[in-house]
Amino acid sequence: MSFTLAIVGRPNVGKSTLFNRLVGRKLALVDDQPGVTRDLREGEARLGHLKFTVIDTAGLEEATDESLQGRMRRLTERAVGMADACLFMIDARAGVTATDEVFADILRKKNAHVFLAANKGEGRAADGGVIEAYSLGLGEPLRLSAEHGEGMGELAMMLAPLI
Ligand code: GDP
Ligand code: MG
């Protein structure tokens, strides 16, 4: 059985961008407009010499009758249930938001194996958000730039002991 990593976090932090980089094909849609990717997507990731399954969570952007928090909980729990570990992603440029804190609580309560990633980490504009990420109480944040491919070696080193 292949190791499975779920990428979770609020809309627009860069989950699909990382998923696409890991999978190497445009399996998950990336768009500036929230609402493009839906539900869960699975792909075969390659990162250095590592091979694993990666799940991209989406579906939080759709307008439905269900509350955002309800959908976050449902989708995150589904993804976490399918995965061996999850990469909880925040946007380092935006810093920690109230929605990020809700996600952190869901993950803590699920007792999930969580790695914290501060994405959009390229450049000085992300410095404050990376520091803020410690306040989530999920350990040291991994500074990433999914778009520019920064932090991929560190991500591989983090995952390697598990795969
Ligand atoms: P998702 O909703 O979490 O799946 O986020 P997306 O992957 O769709 O990305 C949302 C937006 O953030 C897009 O405009 C991406 O190009 C942008 N983005 C993703 N990763 C990075 C990054 O590392 N740096 C910057 N500056 N923008 C990024
Ligand atoms: Mg997406």
C-alpha cells in the first residue's frame, strides 16, 4: 500500500498548485478564482526519489446550503480518513486567519499526523506569516513556495522517514 498524503487548508492557499507540482500533470485545476476545483482529487506524486499518493482537497469554494465550517469539517475528515498524514497549508503572505485556526482544531481533534506548511513563502512578504504559523501549535512550519518550487527538498526530508 502506498503512503498517502492529504493536502488540506482553506481555499486559495495553494493546495492545488502543490498537488500539480507533485503529480506533474494538470490533474487539479488551479485558478485565481475560488470555486474551480471540487472535492477530492488523487494523484501519484513524485518528489525526488519518493513516490506516494497525494490527495488534493477542494470543494470548499462552492456555494451550498451547508455552512463553510460544516463542509470544511466533512471534507477534511474524509481526506484525513484516507491519508496516512496530512499537510496543513496556510498562506504565509496572509498570515494565520480565523479559518486556519478552525482547520487546526479539526486536525487536532482527529488526532491526525499533521505537517504544517506556510506556502507562498517566497520573498520577505512571507516572513511574518511564517513566524505566526508557530501559534497554531502544530510544530515548526515548513516554508514552501508551491508556485516557485521552493522548499521541495525540505518537504521530501520531512516525508522520507514515513514512506
Ligand atoms: P487552493 O485553493 O488552495 O487549491 O489554491 P490554488 O493552488 O488554486 O492557488 C491559489 C492562488 O495562489 C493561485 O493564484 C496560485 O497561482 C497562487 N499560488 C499558489 N502557490 C503560490 C506560491 O507559492 N506563491 C505565490 N505567490 N502564489 C501562489
Ligand atoms: Mg484547489
